[in-house]
Amino acid sequence: MLRHMLVARGIDEEAGQLQKQGAIDLWLSCQGHEAAQVGSALAVGPAPTVFPSYREHAVALLRGVAPDELVAQWAGRTFCGWDPRRLRFFPYTLVLAAQTLHGVGYSIGQRLQGREDFVVVYIGDGATSEGDMSEAMNLAAVEAASVLFICQNNGWAISKPAGEQMHTSVADRARGFGIESVRITGQDPEAVFAVCARAAAHVRERQAPFLVEIQVERIHGHSTSDAQELYRSPDDIERARATDPVTAYAARLSGLGLVDADWFHLVGAEIRDLRERLIKEFAG
Amino acid sequence: MSEPLDVRVPSFGHGLDEALLIEWVAAVGNRVERGDVVAVVETNKTTTEIVAEHTGRITAHAATAGTVLSSGAVLYQLAAD
Amino acid sequence: MSASRSTSLAVSINATLADLMEQRPEMLLLGEDVGRLGGVFRVTRGLRDRFGADRVRDSLLAESTIVGQAVGMAMSGLVPVCEIQFDGFTYPAVNQLVTQASRIGDRWNGQVRPSLVVRIPTGGGIRGVEHHSESNEALFARVPGISVACPSTGEDADQILRYAVTIGSPVVVYEPIRLYWRRNTPARDPQPARSATAARIVRRGADLTIVTYGAVTNEVLEAAGALATEVDAEVVDLRWVAPLDLETILESVARTGRLLIVHEGSRDVGIGAEIAASVAERGFDLLRGPVRRLAPERRPYPPADFEKDYLIGVEQITAEILGMTK
């Protein structure tokens, strides 16, 4: 898990750097979301089809999207750089929450054809304000669709804080639609894994939707065009950085003696290589 | 008693202007209250009832069961109270 | 004037849908009340009993849900044929149609080619309450990636639906409500269209080309028939407003030298504007006079008592034809 998180962090940093150089047009950082993404993606395994929003870079990499395929759409080369069907990781959808209905419809369609109907829908807290999210939760509930909703709540819809977006948690809202749900913090990938594994089992065994709300911290702005310093206090940004799930998990595994300097050296070399390939591809 | 009224086939909504007369519920000579069923018809959408618009006695039918009625045509005559 | 008494549009579409469902196991119907009730216009009557509730699905009362889930179903390999209850209720589904359904093929680099049909009962003249009489086909005609059909006979609807479920991109089909049950309609030239996507010349003539589509095609034919001894009008039923069959229009204008466009959707930035501009660009030398448009002015569809003033009637068309040919 740590390796996946470190790779995602490295790719994310490099994409941010390339954007600053003008080599790619826009980047939406997933820094702070790595434990939530890696833990959930490993917990559901490779069989389900993933309907991502647009920030699930760690899930994408874990599903086999190559870094250059991931970055291609942000460099204006394509609308989707990977093979969605083969990887069962569907294209990013930039119109908020539109993918939630696609995910439920896909699950129903697969079930009607007697095929694997387990679908994972990723969504951010801001996008849950869209009507399509409410419609998708209701549809999934009444159709008993095998859909696991994973909401990464990073506390911000660009500049609007969660407290001004909703008066209940997303998990509470799901229960209002008749969908069982749980709300957890997203710093520890092992905890996320355990909860999402139980959620996945619920979807499979009960043939019913489930929603996991994972509270994460957004380390960078919404996108490279965002300036979070304008609306977030330096203390708040500092606090988000201090809870960085990648450094925390690395320190913990080191402390337990599960990884050592040699391991970090090897993974570091792998990430350097991936970053160099990105540089060659987009800034070469 | 006043002259019998011509009661016309109503419009059935949404562009439906024809209906098949299934049966007369109120025979000639029957007294009907406003709202009583006079006839049963079938439009392209559904089976529906034609109800009395006035209270009075039915003096004549202008169509027989099995014929296609057009909205606006005379359906029956009624001597109102 | 001769008239034909044929199978009504609703009965014809029902038969086509039933036949397609029989032939194509991947097809399903999805819409509000299409199952148990058979749709508010009974176009899908009997199909749930015949094909089961899995394939004739009573949807939630939410248009974005209908089209959004249909996009997902299409991704899974199914061919959903959706019904929106009335034209004026289409708008909640516009986002899913415009930003999603129309773009899935490109976003997937051609790996998914969603065949997805949205049937929309359309148009006025039925004393509908607010939002029940609209004609918004020009809205989708502007969207690349969406094809828009406006059949005005059962025969055309049959050909269009059979084509629509095969093309691998979304098709919106507008079905005129006031023709659903109408059986007496003006006779048409029997020659079929050149292809499933082509316009159809429904009346041959030499003096003037009238391009039209949808329910008002019948009023145009009535007007042309009424003036037959004075003016020999050719009537082109477009059948599709996106993409437009400009070739048929230009060929007709080449024969007649005059062009009148008649439609029920409002005039400004409408289908007629596109046709007039295209003919001006590509066929200016063919014209003996200015292109004219006859369509409702830009205002909301009025309450039913005033709809006769809003809609284009036979007298207006007759007057326009005479004005252009005198």
C-alpha cells in the first residue's frame, strides 16, 4: 500500500511541476487523498468497474493506467488517455456527479445481462450537491444496484467549505435514501481498506448499494488554477500538510521495521524513473 | 318543460377527438342527475365514462353502440329539469 | 382533396418497438409510466406484458435519472430507448444528453458507441396545460453528436427508429402528440425517401418548395392541396433536422426557384434559419425570390385558449404561398 501511495504522490508532484513549467495545461492534485484512494481501490479488488470523478489518480495508477496515459488529457491530447474497458477504470467525468447515474445504470445493465455488476463510484464532497448524486443514490437504492459510492470529503468545494455546503454528513444523507453508510477518516490506508472491504462485502452479499464517506485533507488547491491561499488560512493549510497520509504511513511502517532505507531507495528509484519518463513525454 | 338540449361528445384531451361507443348506460326515458354515467366509450388511450352534464330525462340517443363518435357531434338529447 | 386513413402514429410506433424488441435482445424501454400504464399516450401499451418488467422499465419520475442511467446501460452494451413524457419536461435531462450522451463516443476514443434513443412527444394543438405543447428540437439540433428526427407518419417513424437503434450515437426522436391518434391525414406522394436519414418529397410540384417537418407537414399539405389549381407547390418533409438533408432541399429549390420554410418550433435561431442560411450559401443562384420562414414568433407557448393564434395554420400557409408566387 505504501508503495502505491508513494508512486501516486510522485506522479502527482511531477504533474504539478510540469504544469508550472507550462508543459501541461491543468492538474488536479490528489495529495492528501492517497490513503483513501489506495485503501479503497485495494479493498474492492480488480473485478468491479470504477466510475471515477477526476481526481482519483492513485486509483487510476493502481488499476494499471500508465502515468503518461493519466496525464495525457491534462495536456490537451485526448479526453481519455487509457483503455477504460480493459482496465475497468472508466474515463474521468468533469461535469460534476454525471458519472453517478452512469455507474448505477451500468450496474443495472450488467445485472440484466448476467454479468459482473459491482460498480464503484467515486465522488467529491462538492459534487454531492448536484441533483444527479441524489438521483443516483435514490435510483441505486430502489433498484438495489450493486454500487459502492466512495465520497472523498476533503472539506472544500473549491473555495466553499463543507460546513457551508451541507448540514448533514454525506453518510447521513445516504441513509436518508435507504443506503447503508459509514463515515471514516482517511489518513490510515489500512483502516480505509478494512472499512471498504466490509462495504464491498455488503454490496456483494446483500446486492445493495453502500456509501463510504472518507474525510481527507486537501493539501493543494482544487486545481493548479486555484489559489487556496486566498480563502484558506495559512494555519489551516499547514494543518492539512501536517496530516499528510503518505508521510505518516511511511513513518509508521518504518517505525515498525516493515520498510527500511533500502526499500525506500528502491521505490524512490522507481518513482524517479516514472517521473523522468513523464518529463520526456511532456517536456522533452 | 323546455326544449330538449343537444348534448355533444366531449373532447378527450391530448388530441384525442374520437371514441368508440361501447354501451349506453342511460336508456331513452331514463332520468339522470348531473354526474351520472350516461355512456361508456373507449378512446385510443382508455375506456372512459361520459357523464351527464345536466339533470333531466334523456329523450333520444344520436348514436348506437359500436359506432365511432367524434368530439363535438351530438350524442344525445336531454330534457332538463 | 384526397386523404388517407392509415394506422395511427401511436399504433405504428408501438408495432415498431415491439418488433425491434423481438429482434434485439439488448434493447430495452425506459421511461415514466411506459410499463404498467403503457405510457401516457399508450405508445408502449402491452409491451411490458409481452417483454417483461426488466425490458420495459417504469422509471423514476426524474428525467436526468432516465437518460443518465441509459448512458450507463449503453456502456454495458444495452440499447436503451427512453421516453420523456412531454417535450417540456426534457430540460432536466439536457445535461446528461448534451454533456454526456453526445460525447461518450469521443471520450472513449470510439471504444464505446452508445446507441441510445430518446423519444419525446412534442408539439401543440392539443389544449395542453403549461409545458405540454412545446417544440424544442432546435435545442438538440445544435448539439454535435446528437441526431434529431421529427417523423410525421408511422411509416417514417418506423424507418427512423429502426435506423436509430443501430447508429452508435444518441438520437432524439420527436413524435407529434396531435398525430398520435389521427387517422385522416392528407395523402402523400408514395415514393420513399432515398435513405433512412434523407428528407422525403411528400408532394411534387414546380412553382415553390416548402420545406417542413413534424405535425405541421399536414397543414402544409392541406394548404398546397387547396391551392393546387393556382400554385404547384412541392413539399419536402425533412424527417431529420440534424443532420439536415440539404441535398434534397437544394435539388428541389433548383427545380422551383422559391423556398418557404414552415415549422412549429419558434422562428428565431430555429431550424428555418439554418436552412435559409445554407441555401443562401450554396444555392443563392437557384433562387428567384427571397427565402421566407413561417414559424411562431419568439414567445412562450400560450395557454390553450390562445394556441390557435400561436400555431401556424392552413390560412397563413396559403397566404404565404400566394404572396411568394404572385
